[in-house]
Amino acid sequence: MHQRLLTFALLVTTIAPLLPTGARAQTPLTADKVLRIHFKMNGPFNRPPDVLRLNFGLTQVSQAYGTRRAILYDCDTTLGSYASTLFGNYSGALNLDPGASFKSPTSLWTFDNAATADFTKIANGTITGIIDYTIDRGSTTIPLNQVNLNLVAATSSSGGYVVSPAPTVTEVLLVPKMSLPTPGGVNQNNAWTVTGATASSVVYFVLGTVCSPFLLDGKFWDIGNPLAILPVPTDPTGSGSLTLFVPPSAAGGKVLIQGVEILGSNLGFTSLSAWTF
């Protein structure tokens, strides 16, 4: 596996001179991008947690976002999906503590449409934590240095005891969004689309089957066994699509796709698409 990773790193590094350069802005968050958060637990806890809160502090909504969403992952396994329209038609300064929250199936917590999630790996501290936060439309600026997570043992629908120690956010970045495959079935063509990438450039779609985050060029790369690298051009809006035929033999198998951009002398990664056919 390490040899494949080394080959991957060398490949994306050696193709850098062939691509246009340019830096991608960290903010604001728009509908074509993902605020991607990697985190880890720091147990043992002073009491069992049943709520995980994602906090942003004071944000600035330039254009109303409609619905904000967050998906909680254990690496590539979805544990819970949050969605809220609270403040969805508002613009201006907005404090979002929390911006999203996840609760165990038995928790009393119901604040702002909290998502029910499998809390097993949160409670035992073994989660390979990733949260993808998105908005449906508009534009909002979230200071990345304010993003944090905390745990709660709920005693009511919106209150409880703070659980310590809190999770550690190991990375928070604004990245291009990699879609799930459409239509998502076998014995047919499936399309993966990236949005929010560098305009009129190239995104390298990397295919694999194992999620195992590690640091590459100072950022978390999530595919532990890159099996194929396919260049996909982007249009003037920063969008690009890859269409592949998925054979019947792939039924029941999980496919991971994550994109790589060459940004000057640095690498930039998209969010991870994980789908079981």
C-alpha cells in the first residue's frame, strides 16, 4: 500500500508544471463547495456523551443560504445527516453555536432539528471523524479558526452537561465538492461531478476502495489505496464530470473518488465521494 501511495504522490507532483497555477479562496462558503472538517476524540470522557455539536461562532451571511446541511462520517461511513432551514432566509451577522448537531438515538436533545446518528464510535472514541458542511444556495463567511466541536450529555431538548475532553479538530478547509455517482446503479454509466474547483483547469479524479486518511502535502488525503487516476477538465465555472460504466460485478462494492488539484506548488483536495453499488 505504501508503494502505491508513494507512486500517487510522485505522479501528482510531477504533473504540476503542466497545469495552470492559482490559489483557491478559503472563504466564503458557497453552494458549490464543502466546509470539510477532520476530527478525533480524546477520551476517556468524564461522562458518556450523547450529543456532538459543530460550532462556528459569529459568521457573516452575505446571501441567504436556504438550508444548511452537515453529514457526519466515520471515514467513509455515514453516521448521520443534519439539515436545517433555521435562519435560512436571513442575511447579515449570525452566531451559529451550534451550526449543526448530532444526537444518539436515545438522547433527549432535539435542538434545531438535530440529526440522529450512530454514536457507538463517538462514545468509545474510535471514530475517524469527518464532517462535510454545505449550504444549498447563497454565500456565508465562516472564520475557519473559530470552527470547533464539543460534546454534551443532554438533560433536556436543548440543554445538558458539557462532556470533557472535547474533540480535537485536526483540519478545517473549504474544498471543492465531489458528488455521489448518478444514478448510482450497476450495469450502467454513472457520472461523478466536481464543483467549486479552479476554473478552466484540471482535477485528477482518484479512485480507490479504502478510506484511511493521512497527511499529504500538509492536508488530509482520505483514500488509502489509490487504484486509478483520471484527469478531468473543468469549465469556466470550475465544474467537471467523469462518466464510467459500472459493471454488474461491482454490485455490493464500495467505490471512493476524491479529486486532486495542483495549486501552484501545492496540492488541493476535494471532498470524498463514497458509494456502495
